[in-house]
Amino acid sequence: MDRKYFFFDIDATLTDDATHKIVPSAEWTLHELERNGHFVSIATGRAHYKTVSFTDPIGIRNIVCCGGACIVRDGVTLVNTPLPIDQAHSLIRHAEEAGIGYLLMLDDSDKAYMKDFRFLEQAGRRTELTSYIYDPNLDPYQLTEIFKIYLAISREDEEKYDWVDMHGHLRMGTYLNYQYDAKKDGILRMMELLEAPVKDVVVFGDAVNDLVMFDPMWTSIAMGNGMKELKEKADYVAPANTDDGIMRTCLHFGWITRNYYDVEEQ
């Protein structure tokens, strides 16, 4: 069997949205792929500290995270690149001129720095665990490393600002999250490190931030519960993730030959 190089999104691909836990058959399949000699990695927009909180308990040691900016090979972080600082400063300047509140992630943690309370007033608290650091003397233009920028821009107000789409971002309820949006580039960097052919890559995803890693160079698989645009771009549409979509697809292509439920009964 030819060796394949698998890259899996996390949310709603490997995990069940109802429980936020990995689907049992999916977890088993990741390790069955490894037992069959394949390479298995996560490919996610999550920050590194959040990604390892998911991967460490399930024993996965290869990661492309931070939207492609961070590469972890066999448990070792090889690179974790901040945003291009000129672009970050430009984005902050636009936000300040428009009176928009912002938070800055300056390291690999849940800390969010702010020099005033406008973000909280305009967007409210983030639903994710966040340690808010208030520093009235914070000068963002003196910073040399910024990993993420959160802007308090509502969905209704997005069209007011022509600079909103200048950089990659994700809609997170009441605010926008600016970070790397280059999963494909992260995968290519990993493959270069592995000195492996990109034609043997297989990616699994479900949502809009997975569009960037669906490329004709390799095999792209959309989950049955995923968005229409992703399915239209995919080489294959899997069953829904909670319908054992990961396992059933890997069985379909012959990447694994055993069934999770049969093995569990033994």
C-alpha cells in the first residue's frame, strides 16, 4: 500500500459538535492509519496551545496549526510564525481610526491584551477561555510580534470598512479573528520537511477555513456535514463525521482494512 500523508481539521471533522469530543471511530481510525504506515497530522486554525490540548490526550504528535503558521513534527514545535508585523500594525491603525475595539494575542497562550475596554463594550466577552490583560500603556506599534488580532466588528458592520478583507480572518460571532489563513502553505512546509511527494497528501475538512487546503495537487475530502462550497471543491464527499465518516472513507479507499466496531467486539 502506498504511504499517504493525512491532514485532518478538528472541529466538526474529527469532533462531534454536540459534545466537542472526538468521534470514537475517528480517533481509532487515526491510529489505525498510523499502524498501516501512513503519516497522520492535524491541520487547524487553532492556536498551538489549544491544539495540543486536543492532540496530547489522543496521542497525535504531528500538527499544522495557527492556520498554517505553526508546524509540530513528532511532538517538537519547529516554527510558530507571528503575523507579518507591518500588516498587523496597518490593521490596528484602521481599527483605531474607526473607533473599533481590539484584543491582541502576543504569545502562545489564552492571554488577550487590551489598552482599553472598547472590545468588551462592543463585542462582549469571548466564549472561549480568555485571560484579559489590561494595559493602558500598551503601544501596539512598538510590538514586534503579534500572533492574532480580534476586532469588535459585527456581521452587520463588516461592509462599512473596505479594509476588512485585506487580511485573512474568520467570523467569530460578534467579532473578527485575524490570523494566518494558509493551511495549504503549512501542509506544504510539512511535506517539504518530510521530503515526501505532495500528490500523496489527503486532507479532510468541513468549513470555510478548510477551502484554502483543498487543492488539485492532492486528494481533498469534505465531510457530509460540511458546507456546500467545500463539497463542490472536494474530490470525494464522506458521510457525516458522526456517521463514522472518517472511518468509512478510509475503508472505502483501502487506507485501512479493519472496522472499529469489529475490533471493539473482539
